[in-house]
Amino acid sequence: MKIISPNQQRPVAWKNGNGITREIAQFPASQPYNWRLSIAEMDGRAEFSTFPGLRRVLTVIAGQGMVLEHPLDRSK
């Protein structure tokens, strides 16, 4: 087993510029990849970058949680 600290990973700006991510692992190591594990940081409202053909699993690991909004949600 190898412990990987997120601080050991270089922060990379999101494709849309609204946050940063620290990539922990991906397979295969080259692009395009089949899966990726990363830790993202955001300070406020931000849109998700798109990754066509990939499914996202989101887990909040710190903070007060988050509210997700969809553009078709007109209840607000």
C-alpha cells in the first residue's frame, strides 16, 4: 500500500477555469483515459467542466456540502 497525499499532487486548473483539481490516479496513464480519481477544490459557485463519454461520481470530502443546480430547474 502507498499513501498518496493530495498536497503531493500538482494543482491543475479546471478546463473551464472555475476551480482546481489534484489528480491522484488515472487509467490508462495516457489520454484519453477510462477513469480518473482526483480531488477538486472550489470556493463558490462554479459550473462543471464537460467530459463527453465519461460518467461522474461526486463525493464531498470536506466543508458544508454543496447544492447542485441544473439549468432546467426553474423552481428557483
